[in-house]
Amino acid sequence: MSDRLRNVTGLAPTAKLPAYDRNALQAGILHLGPGAFFRAHFAPFTDGALAAAGGDWGIEVASLRTPDVADNLSAQNGLYTVLIRDTSGTTAHVIGSILGAHVAPRDPAGLLARLEDPNIRIVSMTVTEKAYGFDPASGGLDLKHPDIVADLANRHAPRGVIGYLVEGLARRRQKGIAPFTPLSCDNLPSNGAVLKRLVLEFTSRIDTDLHDWIEVNVPFPSTMVDRITPASTDATYADAKRLTGRTDLAAIETEPFTQWVIEDHFVNGRPAWEKVHGALMVEEVSAYEKMKLRMLNGAHSLLAYLGYIAGYEFIRDVMDDAGLAALARRHMNAAAATLDPVPGIDLDAYADELIARFANKAIAHRTYQIAMDGTQKLPQRLLEPATEALANGSKAETYAIAVAAWMRYATGIDRNGERYELRDPRAGEIAALIADVPRNGAAVSAALFKLPGLFPKALTGNVAWTEDVANKLEILIQDNRLPLY
Ligand code: CS2
């Protein structure tokens, strides 16, 4: 393709360009998982920091699985377009912070060599919840996770996130190179603390000296990340072409809102992210994380499951249903009631803003996309706050609705009787649990409550609440929607 985006000269005047010299830039960050969310969030924040304050903080990305995004970025010298959409129109920003892309399965040794480079001072990641090897039941390492099993057996030739981080740190220690800061940017509560625990549990099984060195020398800052980013479609690529004049197969689209709260604990420097609108460096991120996971993501999952089974394709369509929009707001209030005060944030105004963001008509965010990986998302979004809500004397009714909706969704049959793919790492277990169970609320909920490690005992042992789930599920199985939201 001769019109491919490869450099920033001669682009259409409608494209905003990187405001720094990319050719003079070196990589200081290696990022694992260059998916759409990373391209809408981390890379633009770093692009903004480079423009505002410079520094050798270019990014190299590495894909641990599929090569497509990395290959498209490589073909474009790392350049790609972010389309920012709202009802007043779409703007195009060409992002320059990515300098190179690797495909780990194709060249694992090449990626390990990059992890040893002393210039790489941060190894960040957006790999989704399921990639970590986190066991929600124990809060620690899932010793059955395929990457963890493989990497414990073969630590010098890793394939998963934890394996690569540990091998990279081990090599640096052995060669006397200062460590990098691992930086998790996934939607897990205390993502840095979780990552630290997983890395340390993994290391304690293979090398106790390395374990002690990491414990003392490597910080694991937690972050709260937020920007609604649907999967790219043909409309994304067409608009990127129209606004930049170039074909861009790594283009993404997103909303105007963007937020990043980062614990300021870096062992080896960091970009001046605080200079970019939406970024906040703090001592402790947990209050922000809980707020976002419970109010935004919890309501998102609720709407995704109820919306999908009611036949709505996009979250914006669900928000056009007054009953569902009101339910989302009610759930946000219930989630807010489980939170401690969050510095500088009025939770009511935050909820109003979330409702407006969900309703953004310019953002086509599929309910099916958000519904993915429910077993990985439910604990932090819905089950932990539900447990706290019940303990505080609430009926946790909107949580019962959300869980019933997930269970209805987990049956894998849509309102027209057609099957769909669950896209959940535990899809096989779910199907096996309900295969021979009568399709009614009591039976299906009883079966799914038994999914090992998912539901805390405080929920499954609460008869009133589980009956509420069963009753709501029964209605959803019969009618695909609840009568009164
Ligand atoms: C969504 C999130 O897909 C999902 O599960 O809830 O990706 C959500 O859009 C982001 O966390 C918003 O920051």
C-alpha cells in the first residue's frame, strides 16, 4: 500500500501531529500488549509527556500472542491515529511515541534481549485480566494457569507475562543492571500489588535469592486507567484515512475523556505524565481504583449482560432504554455506598459523568465486547462490592440483577434461540456445569454458584440474596428482560 501511514510529512491538515522529534528519541519503555486500549491511553499519555517535557521515553511494544497489531505498527514505523469521537465530530491525532514492535512468540530471545537493555526503565502492560495467572479465590498465583505452568517448567524460555518479567529481572540482576519498574495498566484492583505478589510467588518457586532481590529493589506501582475504547471497525479505518490522508491499519477510536492515576514509585525514572491532562501522580491509588472498577466497570458489565440478552448491540443503545439507564444509575449509587471518600472527587458528579459517557452517541461500544471474560471481571467489579454491601445491611439488589444477567448470558443462547460464543477462559467449565441442568433460574443459578473459586461464601451462603438471583434469572430466562428496572 503506497499510501500507508509511515511518516508525518505530507499528512492532511486535519491530522494533529506529534510535537517532538521522533528521530532523536530512544526507547525507555517496553510495553507488553499493544491492544486498542493501550493505543488509546498509555501511548497518547506518553506522546503528550514527550511533547511537554521530552526525555528518552519512547516505547517499544511487544505482543505476547497474535502478531497483527505489532506487524501493522512495524509497517507504519510505530505511527498510528487516535480518533476522538463525540457528537460534535471526530478529531484525528497521530501518535508518535511508539518506536518499534516485537512479536514474542516469533522471537522470544529478541524480547528477552530488550528486557536486559539498561535504557529500558519501565516495563508496562495491558494484557487483560486473564493473562496474569491470578487466582481470585486465593488472591495469589494460579498454579493451573497454562502460562504459569509452562513458565515455571521452563523459566529461561518464557511465554507469559510473569515469566517474561521474572526472566528479564533475573538477567538484569545477574549482569548488575538496575531493575526496570513493572507497571500494570489492567483493570484489576491494586494491580501493582497483585502483580508484585504473583511475581514473588512465582520467583519463590524457582530462585529464593532472586525473590529477595526483587522484594527489596523493585517497586510495583498500581494504576487506575480509564478510557472507553471500542474495538476498531471499518468505520475507524475509513475515518482515519479521511482525516490523515493515509491508510492506517493500527488506527483506533475512543472517547474524549481520559484518566490515569499512577502511584509515583519508580526505581529508574519515568516520563512527565503529570504534564498531560487527565494524569495524576499519587502516593496511593486504591481509592480511585475501587471507585472506577465498581462504579464504571461494574455498571458496564451490568449493562452489557442485560443489554446483550435484551437484543441491544451497543452500550449507547442500552442507554436509550430509560429503564436500563435508570438501573445503571441506581447501581452506581449502590457501588458508591461501598466506597471510602475519594480525594478530590464528588461521587455523585462522577456517576453523572459516567452516565453521559455511556450514552455518547458517537461511541459504538459493543455489549458483546464488554461481556467477554466475565469470570475474570465479576469478582472486582461486582462480587467484592456485593459482599460488602450485604455486610452493611443492604439487599444488594442491583448486584443480584447483574449476577443473574451474567448467568443468563452464560447459558450461551440468545433471545432468538441462537448460540453464541462466551469468550471466557472458563467457558468449557461453565458449559459443563449447566449442560444437564433444567433451564430454570433455581437450577442454573445453583449450578453456576458452584463454579470453583468464583463466588465468595459470603454470597453463596446468603439465602435471601441467592434466591433473589434465582428469581431474577428465572425472569431473564423466560422473558430476556426484567419487568421493572
Ligand atoms: C469495559 C472496559 O470491556 C470492558 O470490560 O468495562 O474495557 C471499560 O470500557 C474501560 O475500563 C473504561 O476505562
